Amino acid sequence: MFKRILVAIDGSRTSERAFEAALDLAVTHQAIVQPYYVVEAGPMYLDVPGYDPSSLHTSLMEQGAALAHDATDRMKARGVAGGVVTVEATASDDVATLVIKAANAFNADLLIMGTHGRKGFQRLILGSVAERCLRQATVPVLLIPSAAGGASE
């Protein structure tokens, strides 16, 4: 029985499916849901002449606010308790570690995430936040694959 569910959201179709799974489980188990959005810092703090990271940062913050508003509305419509948490990563933060810390701080008994299905060189370069969370988590992790909705991302 799940009572506290943390779900990672990032605006992708895969995270949308993960959020839907969290809502479905929350309704079934009368659980509290905490959608969790990380504003990644990596590409924003490149030291390149003429590069202004403020527009990217603003865009990511706006995306987070829009996702939080949408998630809150959808949770209310389904009678699901909880609230969205948005955090800003620093250049030294690992997103997977932030997600795991958030799950622990929330006392989650389930972590739900989407996977993007990256393979080969793209996965080598970008890594897999979901895989790192799966390896580090001390609670069950439900991974929703990118192919779950019938179309890859």
C-alpha cells in the first residue's frame, strides 16, 4: 500500500505518463503525491563568451511554474492531496541525487519516473537519471518507459 508518492516531472510526454500513473495509484491507495521538478543548471552556467544563461533559466522556471499549475489543477480534479516542489540545481548537483533526497525528505514509499529510452552514444553522453535513481533508491521505483504511450520521444 502506497501512502506517499514522489513523481519526477519534466514536461516530457514520458513524465506526463508517469504523473498519470501517480494519480491513478494515489486515487486507488488514497495517497499523497508530490510532483518534483528540477531546474537543471548544467547548460546554464557554461563559460562561453557572449552566452547569456538568463533566458534559458527564465524559460525553465516558467516551464516549472506551468507544470506546477497544471499538476495542482489535475490533482485537485482527482481529489489527490499533495503539492508540487520545484528546485534549482546548482552546477555541482546531480539530478538523480536531488530526486532521491527529495523522496527521502518526503518519506515517499514509491518513486515514479519516466524513462526517455536513450541508447548508445546519446545515453553515454547524457546518462540516465532514471537508472541512477533506480540504483540509489531505498524505496520502490516505478519506471514508465518512453514506449509506454506508443510513441517514442
